Amino acid sequence: MNAAVHADLYVFAWHPETAKSKADHRRSGQWRFYVVCEGKLPEGQNTISLNPIKALSEEFTYGQLADAINSAAAALPSLKSNLTSNNGSSG
């Protein structure tokens, strides 16, 4: 694991609307999200730009974000036990 990494899962947010007349950062529908597991991030790198993030993750809307995070977290061995114990389920 990369020593500079502090999480198992990262959510990157991008606001693509550039027209000043339309852009409203308070509107969740204008944002796009990317969910990336720590193991997919480049080693030894402190920053990452949008194109590499797009190569690592599908794009999600705000409405899809919770499911995307839950799916990615469920795939991580370090988080599986926490998710199942918090949900009261087994396996």
C-alpha cells in the first residue's frame, strides 16, 4: 500500500458545467462522480487529473453515487467485514 494514501476508497467529484449562466455548484445533478479503490491509484503520486480518473472508474451521477460506493466497498476485503457487521448480515 502507498504510504501517502489514507483511505481504502476515494470519491472524486467533477463539475463539468462551464457556462456561467447555467453553472450552479449547489445543484447535485450538475456533478459527476468517480469511485476508485486505493489499489487502482498510481503509486508514489500525490495528484491525479481527470483523464486518468476516467480510465479507473465509471462516471456516476449523484443519484448513483451511494450504490457505486457500496459496490466498491463490498469488493474490498478490508471493508467487507465492517459492512457485513454493520448491516447485521453474514457472508
